[in-house]
Amino acid sequence: MLKKSIPFVFVAAGLGIGMISLLLAFHREVAAAVLFVAIAALLDLFGGYFAEKLKLSGGFAKELRSLSELISFGAAPAIIIYVVALRELPVYGTLLTALFMVCGALRLARFNVITCHNRCHIGLPITGAGCLLSAFALWNPPAHLIAVTVLVIVGLSFLMISKIKIPAFRPSKAVYDTKNV
């Protein structure tokens, strides 16, 4: 029984860390918020590893992990970049924040209905996109370079929903069925 709980502990911890990152972002503690996104990524990696090794990758686990990832790598990075750079663009900043979240949710929904083949992902995983956007926010782009920030957000959003094959860092035993994508 305890063995079956290991992946869920990592997922729950990642979700909690993602929420803490959001709260830190609201208080403009950007460096700490980004650090917590990185910690959530490590928890996500280990949780997935243990779920695969213990053969506990059922439908419930996949859905729970997706919800955790949407908070930790969708909401938290989107709010971090909003606080750092997009709040100067009230309407467009809000739309760009929503774009990143929506594309992340679409990416996770697609992942839940298709799986990986030949060590690749279809589209950039939200974990990678969220970590990249968070790291970009650390740069604290100057206001006169807001176009660069917009391009980064739009680019990462596009990559998440694209059908571009991106190599996976760890092998997966599952197989993609891209007919329904």
C-alpha cells in the first residue's frame, strides 16, 4: 500500500510547490517563485519515474499529474512573467498570460489521450515550456524589449500545441497514436 502512494506524494508535493510559486509571484518574489517552479519540475520528474518503475501509471494518476502540471508549469510561470513584464500591458498582458495557460491545458489534454513513441513528445511538454518561461522571467526583460517577451510567450505556446516531435529526456514504454490529434 505504501509503495503505491510514492508517485502520488510526489505529485501532491509538486502541486503544493506550484501553489507556493504562484503566491510568491503575487508578492513579487520572482527569484523564489522561479526556484519553486524548478523544484516542482524535479518532483514531477521523480514522480513520473517512480510511477513508471512501480507500474502505477493509471488514468487517475495521469489526470492528477496533469492538474498538478497545469498549476506548476502553466499558471505559475504565466503569472511570474505577467508580474515581471506583462503587467505594463494590461489587456495584451492578460491575453498573453491566458494564451500560455490555454495552450498548456491543450498540450496536457493531448498528452492524456495519446502517448509517446520512439522517445519523443508531440509538441513541447508543458514542464519544459513552464521552466523556460520562468527562467526567462529571471532575466527581467526591460520594458523597451517587451516584443522579445511577447515572442517568447507566443513561441512557447505554439510549441506546446504544435505537432513537432521533440526528443524525450527519458524513454517511455508507451506508444503514440497520432491519428486523433
